[in-house]
Amino acid sequence: MTIPIDLPFNFGVGAAIALSAGRQVGRDQTGHSRRMVFRQAAWWGGWFGVNVAYEYFAWPDWMWAYLVDPERMHAAAVVPLFFLANVVVTMLGAWCVCGSLGRGRWGPAIAVMIAGFVGWGCTIGATFDAYMHVGTRAQFLAHTAVDIRQHKELQAALPWTVVFLAVPGVLLLLTNAVRGKKS
């Protein structure tokens, strides 16, 4: 989970949140369901930002995929901006899908979600070497950064991050899907 891959991932998640509430959004003439989806997307983006903030403070060079030098930025300013960017991009994914669902167009809505996750996959591919090595930017450029599989601290932290994200994320999507079947 690094900054370059987090944003397209969260766009896809925002789209998935809206799709999971697709029946409600498609039937709702008052806008209540869309507002619910936007609140859920904002919550997810914020929850995601909070959960990966630890990795940013512990391994800032890795979080930037060694593309920039984090020593030139103040973490106190970057982390809230990263938090806000996650909220906005997740809501943007939801907004793009809600627009299609409101017109009864599921195909474009699904395509938006797929595009978000394809963008995520492409970004992973483009930054894979950086993702697989943890250290400072200087260590990465000198090819001395530690392989992620050998980095004990990160290996201890990542499973918790995944659990703290996956459990509420899956529950959110399932709750929307169940509500849609009942409505």
C-alpha cells in the first residue's frame, strides 16, 4: 500500500460501494441513497487514510514508491492531504457510478469500477520493484533496500492493515447488497 497505488484502488472501491447500493440508487428519486453512498465513500476513504498513516510515518520513502524525496516534505502536512485525497477520490468513484445508476445504466457503472481497478493494477505494475523493496530513497536508488518479504516490521504491520480494511469494507459492501435485495 503506497501512495501511487492507494488512490486508484480507492477510486475502484468508491465505485464498488455505489454498485453495491445500485438497486437503491437506481430506484431513489429523493437522492437519499446517493447521499448514503457518498457518506459511505467518504467514511471508507478516511478509514483507509487513517489505517495506512502508520506506514507513511514508519516508511515514508516506500510510501512514495521512491518517486519523491519525503524529507523535502513535512509529514504533518502530507498525511492530512493524503487523507483528504483518499476521501475525495473514493467519493469521485462513487459519484461516477451513481450518475450511471441513476439513469439505469449498469454497464457504464461497472466499466467505471473496472477502470479504477485496472488503473490500480497498472500502477502496481509500474511501481512493483519499488513496492517490493523497503528502505530510504537513497537505499532504493543504490539497490540496497530490503526485500519486502525480509522486512520483519512491515511484514508484521501489513496483515493488520489488511484486516482493518478488509473486514469493514466487506461488511459495508454486503450491507448495501442486502439492503438492495430488501428494497
